[in-house]
Amino acid sequence: MNEQNTNQTANQTPYVSVAIDGPAGAGKSTIARRVAAELGYLYVDTGAIYRTVGYHMSLMGIGPKDKDGIERCIDDVNIQIEYQADGIQHMILNGQDVTDRIRTPEMSMMASGVAAQDCVRAYLLDMQRELARTHNVVMDGRDIGTVVLPNAQVKVYLTASAEVRADRRWKELTAKGEQVRYEDVYTDVVKRDEADMNRKIAPLKCADDAEVLDCSYLTIDQVVAEMKAIIRRKTAQ
């Protein structure tokens, strides 16, 4: 399906698409999951999908910049998404639930690396668009409003300062018992931002028609309320 036909299909769909983009650690997954649950929409964590691809490549001993290796192995990646009673999007890789294994700083960097490979993006693009064609969705990632769902009715760029995002991530990791330094987490956040914003394919950027929501000093409840207000306003037009 070419881009023009894809856009026409997006315009004709009876379903609502909410595209949430923003840098790593801005809270996109947390907010998107809450908003989707409260509105009765399907939540799609695209970052988890890329992490799953990165995890597979790491198992195969393939680095995130090994284009040839990734192209050789991408067809061996069989990803399924399951929504279980815990409300979490479970990632099933070749029959195994890898949801917990992909939530590490290493897999974050792997995800950024494999996402820069055009063969990976092409492989996953139809999966993401099909979900939006058949459901009301809240989808978060790096290029949802600019590339994946350019005709989404609602686009929000959720952001926060690097310091705040690093602090949130550090607290999350230490709460799980991991021994990490804030300085190292901050460095990882800055590196991830640089990689996402400067990659040649689908770089992280704010869509021209997106609303910017800075959540640096807002509570989760406040961000959810702001997000729902934006959705109501956009879908009422």
C-alpha cells in the first residue's frame, strides 16, 4: 500500500487515533496506558515493540548498528501483543513473554539503534497501522504523529526536562533493586535523546499539528486530565 492510499484509509477510518510522541522517560507509556483505560481505547506501546526487536538481535549477538545482521534476522522475529488482566501490554517474542526482559537501559539503547534501521521500521509499520485501522487507539512512540499515523485526529508531544526524566528513571530502577547511579542514568537519557533526534530515518520531532504538553512539574493525574481534555477538544471538532 503506497503512502497516498494509506493516508486515504486513515482519513476514512471510523476509529479515533491518539498519537503521543516525545523523548524517552517523559512518561508516555504511563500516561497513554491510563488515558486508554479511562477512555476504553486500545493502548499500543510502540517502544516496547522496538525493544522486543532489539532484544531478539541481542540474543543473536547482533549489535544495533549491524545493518546487514539485522536484515538477515528480521524475518525470524515473530512478535505478538497480548493484553492480559494486569492491563500491561505483554510482548511475546517467538512464543515467549519477554515483557520484563526488555525493560533495561541496555534494551533502551538497543531499541533506539534498531529503530534507525529502515528494514525494521518497514517490518513493523503495517502492524502498527493495522491496529489503528481496527481500533480506537492511544499509541505512543517517537514518530507516531509524524510517520506512523500522520492523520491521527489527536497528536500530543509529551516532554519533560532531561534532569526530571533521568530522576524518574533512576527512582524506577532503584525501586526494583537495581544498583545504578543517577549520573549514569542521566547520561543514558541524553545519549538516547541525541540518537533519537538525529537518526536519518523517522527522527524524533514534534509534529507541526501536535499540542506540546510539558509534564516536568505535573502529577500523573494532572497530565492524564490535560491529555483527556485535549482529546475531547480535538475529537469534538
